[in-house]
Amino acid sequence: MKLSSVSALQLFNIIRFGTTVLISILLAKSDLSTTEISIYEAFLFFANMASFFWISGGQSALLQYFPNLDSDSKKKTLFNVWLFFLFASIIAGVCLFLFQNTLLGLAKFETPPPFDLLCLFLMFNTPAWLTPIFYLLSGKNKQILTYGIISFSLQIIVVMLPIWFGFTLRETFLGLVILGVGKFIWSLFLVAKFGDLKTDFTLLKTYLILAFPLILHVLIGSSVEYVDGLIVTSHFEDGTFAIFRYGAKELPLTLLLIGAIVMALIPQVSEDLKSGLQQIKIETQKLSKWLFPLSAFLILVSPYLFPLVFNPEFAESAEVFNIYLLIISSRILLPQVVLIAHKKNYFLVLSAIIETVLNISLSLILVKNYGLVGIAFATVIAYLINKLILIYFNWKILKIAPNRYIDFGSWLIYNSLLFGTFLIF
């Protein structure tokens, strides 16, 4: 069976998310305390906080830039972008190590993760985020899936085996570093295979001009997740951080499946706008048919699932989770793909600033009276407003009507089902 680029990335992301969930369940069922689990979550939290914005922005810029290059330039671009990821990883790791005391002062962790291993993990693991992109741009869709199965299976092993054999969390973190080194070596092998190992500062400069606003967009817009984490740690005890992190997740697979559509369709929309817009509508309709009903179902069962799957201490996570399920209402709308196709990257930055200011302000206001639930509602409201701003810009500035890439009829029906379920139950 032929595997499309969209399907390959979606399956890769399903495996990645499934790995995260499985590890969370296994940790909760282990002999570790809630505070110890929070240390593991903090390890990943700080690593992601130092790299998520330029990883996502850098990937999107490569997907936007790559289709219009000639063959020789494409090979050089793969290597030069890998170099950018390498140097950015080193800088991020060094900065994280130097400013660890400042971060810990803000986060107020009584027992912090080991920053020496954390920084090494960041330096080696982060360039490997380009591996599935290299496969995608080289038309190796099956290899995307194979790489995901192998790498995430190894992740489960290196995290859980030390704990099951009675070692400390430090051995788990050391295992993650070793796995990161292995993935780093594989990414270097791929860039040597598919790319041309020559620096080209002209290509790199053009790439960075495209990447910079996309990096800013992700940094500003997505940093709220990490700000929310800091708000939680400043208002509640250490154990609450794990409770919030376990609940502060959208419908399992939603973000990852939609993210796969975005990544796969950016090159298509850049090459052919008309067919690309139609493809956005087709792919989002496919997902809506089962993501919205599944979200409604999870609203009903999550209060019973969280204590059962994790442990009774995580019952409060279900309340946060149910609110995050509502984000699918705006997540399924993809006006950002249209903007990126038209290289209007800086407007994404402006919209992200509005979203972030609104989100943080609402979080600080609502947390006082509603606790963790208030922080979750702030995220839902701010994200919806951001998508409406982007849709308006496409319509009024780019003259692209929303109905060219959004099926409003089915969208309204699915949202009635979702919000109706939430309000009733």
C-alpha cells in the first residue's frame, strides 16, 4: 500500500504521542512518587522550552523554501539547515545551563532535574528533529514510519528499564542522552546521503529570512504553554505541576495529526494554491468526522479514565483535559497554511503577539478564582481569537475567502455536538 506524505507524518505523530502517553501511564503505575514524576516532566519541559520555537519555525521554513529550489540548491540547503539546527542546539544548551538558577527561581522546583544531562540531551537530540523532514522532502514516506517505530520504541526502553530495575531517575536521563546521541548520528548520516556537505551562506541567509518570523510566531504563540507551566508552579505545590501537565493536553492525536497536515500541505499550497486550498478542506473534513465525536466521548469518560489509567491523585487532571478538548474547534481551521504559502510570515508574528498577551492576561486573572481550570479556559479563548484574526487577514488582504479552505456547514454541526456535550455533562 502506498503511503502518502500526510499519512506518513500522521502515523509518525501518532506513534510519538502514543509513546508519551504510554510512558506517562507506566510512570504513574511505577513506584515513583508524584514529585519524582514531576522531575521527569520538568526534564522534558525545560528541554522543550529551550528549543520548541526554532525547531517548529525552522521546519516550516524548510518546507516553504525547499520546493522552489533547483536540484543542487536542494542538496546544499539540507546540509546548511542541519548546521543551523546544530549550532542552535549548542547555543540553547549552553544558555540553559548558564541560566538554570534563574529558571529554577521562577519555576520554584524543590528538586530540579539534572541540568548537566538535560543540556547534553538538548544538544544531541534536537538536530534529529530534522530526520522525518529529510525523509519527507526526499519522498521516503515509508522510512518516516520506520524511523518513528524504532526511535520511540527505544525511548520507552531507556526511560522505563532503569526504573523497573531499581535505579534512580538519573540513569533514565542518562539513557535519554545516549539515545539522543544515536539519533544525532543518524541525522548526520542522512544529511550526508541526501545533501551536499558544502556551506552556502547565500542559501542559508535566504532560509533564515524566511525562518525568523516563523520562529518568532511559534515562540510568541506557543510559549504560553510554558508560561502556563510557570504560573502553575508559582501558585501551587510541586505535585500540582504533574497534575496540570497530565491534563493540559488536547485530544490525543489532534495537534499531531493536524500538525502533520500543515507540514505536508505547505509545499503543496506553495506550488499550486487552488488545489492546495481544496486539499486543506478535504483533509480537515476527514479528520473532523471522527475527531469531534471522539472529543465529545472523552468529555464523558475522562473523569473515570484519569484515576483509573493513572492514579486517584490525577482526578483533577480530567477537568483541565476536558477544557483543552475544546481547542479542536479552532485547531481544525488552517488559515496559517495560506499565509505561509504567500510568505506573509510576519503577520503570523503580529497575530501571535495578540494571542499571547490575551492568554497570559486571562490566565493570571482566571487562576485566582478558578485555579487550573481558569488557565485552561484562557488558552481556549485566546487560540480561537488568533485563528479568527488569521482568517480575516486572508479574506481582506489576500482576497481568499474562508469557504475556499473551510467547510463551515460541517464545522458548525461538529462544534454544536462538542460544546453541547461539554455544557450538558
